[in-house]
Amino acid sequence: MASKALATTALLLALNLLFFTLVSSTSVPCPPPPKPKHHHKKPPAKAVCPKDTLKLGVCADLLNDLLHAVVGTPPKSPCCSLIGGLADLEAAVCLCTAIKANVLGIKLNVPVSLSLLLNYCGKKVPTGYQCA
């Protein structure tokens, strides 16, 4: 009877060795490390004007008409069509750049001029944006 118990023990030991060898030899890749959670957002990238600022000189006539209350409605083209496809922030940056570079050729109150042009062309001055 002792030899039967010994044979069973030897068989179980051999099966255990075989089982653990097979299990440990399979290559299982580690899961990817968890991505760190950002509790604060990155500051927005600085907006740039995708248009040639010199072309915005056409906005001078429109602004001049708007500032001097010309009778009738001034034409929205070509100034508004230049900034029409832009997001509000891009349009603001473009017009701000043009105003600061004096491309428009007239002395201006920058925030008023910017707001006037943007509003007339159906855009808004983005919250917190300052033409500086």
C-alpha cells in the first residue's frame, strides 16, 4: 500500500511540476501603465492669425465708415469675408495685429475698434481676450 501512495504522490508531484512549468513559460505582456490624470488643463495655445495681416487693410474703410456713422449700411465685404471662416479668437487676433501694426492707417481706440469690427462681421470678442 505504501508503494501505491508513493506512486500517487510521485504522479501528483510530476503533474504539478509540468503544470507550473507550462504556466510560467507562457509569455503574457504586462498591461500598459495607467495614464496620469491631469486635474488641471494645459493653458490654451497662443492663438495666431492664419491670414496675411496686410490684407486686413481693407477693414480700414469699413472701420472708417462705422466710426463716422455713414448713412446706410457699409458693405461687409471684403473685410468680413476675410475673417468669416475664422474662429472668434483667430479673427480677434488678426484684427488686433492689423490695428496694432497700423495696417489700417488710422489712429484708433484699440478695444473699441476691435469690438466694433468683430461685432459688425458677426463675431464676438472672446471672453477675457485683450488686444495687447
